[in-house]
Amino acid sequence: MFEWKEDFSVKIPLLDEQHKKLFEIGENVHLMLTRSDDEDAFAEIITQVKELIKYTKYHFEQEELLMKKFNFEGLDAHIAEHGQFIHYIESLDYNQIDNHQVQTLTDLVQFLAKWIFKHIINTDFQYSDTIQHGLANVHATE
């Protein structure tokens, strides 16, 4: 379900690699949902949620630094979207996760799929030219 395609590339290798990692985390969550066993997966789910929080904060910080460095005009709106994502993930109730694991995984997979694809294609593509141009100028002056 979370399969990287070159169509998702923002043409900035660092950010593409980070996006691929987000796809990998999304796929890990999806695989937990599609398992056929009825084992308690609470610890595994929490591990993935914590990894998602940690990695998205790191990734968002990297994106935002590049957008600031190269004066991307849509920075404030982009930061707001990042904040909404972090808020959703951090507001997950661990008791609810424990008591409703399948529903939590279903909701999380749907949220991640919608957010990751929409955010990259609609929002991240907006900064691509600005950052590419800025990086090219930096490399040209080195």
C-alpha cells in the first residue's frame, strides 16, 4: 500500500530519502493491520507510533530549515500542516490503542495514506523548485 514511486519525488535527494522512510513506517503499520493472527500487538503499535512521531519531527525540521534558508513563500502554511500531523499522532490515546487495536491500526493506516500522499503531492511539490534552485546556487558558489 505504501509503495514509493518516482512520481512522489520532490527532486531533492535528502528529502526524497526521508519521504521513503515515512513510506516504510506507513507500510509497517499497514502490515500489522493485514496480519491474520489475533495476537496482542499493543507494544508493536506503540513502537511504530513513537517511531512515527520521532521521525516526522526530524523530517519536518529538515524540510522547514530548507524552506527558511531559501525563503519559501508558503512556509507558514506548510508548518501549520506539519503541526496538524504531529498533533494527531501525539493525541492518540494509548488506552484506546490497547483496547481497540484493529480499529486504531485501520484509522492510522487511513490517516497516514491520505496525509502522506496528499501532503507530498500537493504541499511538498510547492517548495521543490524553490529549494532546488537555492541548492543549485549554493553548489555553484562553492
